[in-house]
Amino acid sequence: MYKLSLRQMQKNQSGVIEAVRASGEMGKRIRDMGLVPGTTIKIQGRAPLYDPVAIRIMGFTLTMRNNEADYIDVRVEEQP
């Protein structure tokens, strides 16, 4: 296992959120979307220019910009 930011994950790669390093309004918004430590996520896809990223979480698809994804640390099993 190793840790990387959500932005660095590849399509179809899964992992568990380890930490959300954002604070203030951005941190609150990220947590309100369900992106909290211990949650399993999977990268479903990326836009043609790689921003935003589509994430599969708790049975729904969520999109988020890369500048927000930089603040989320994920523990993954395999290397991309």
C-alpha cells in the first residue's frame, strides 16, 4: 500500500481516503460531499484535458476539480 493525492490516481484505480488536508470553506465543502477519511473511492474517468475528475463514491458519481483533489490523500493497493 502507498499514499498519493486523489489528483494523481489513474482511471479505474480504487483506494480509501486517508486524509482531507483542506481547511475553511473548501474543507467543509469536500467533507459535505462525503469525501471523509475511511471512505472507499474509485476514479471513474477524467475530462479530455484531465480536469475535472469523475469519482465513484457510495453508489454515486461525483466530479471535482483537480485543485480540490490535491487536498485529498488516498491509500491505494496497486501502483498505476
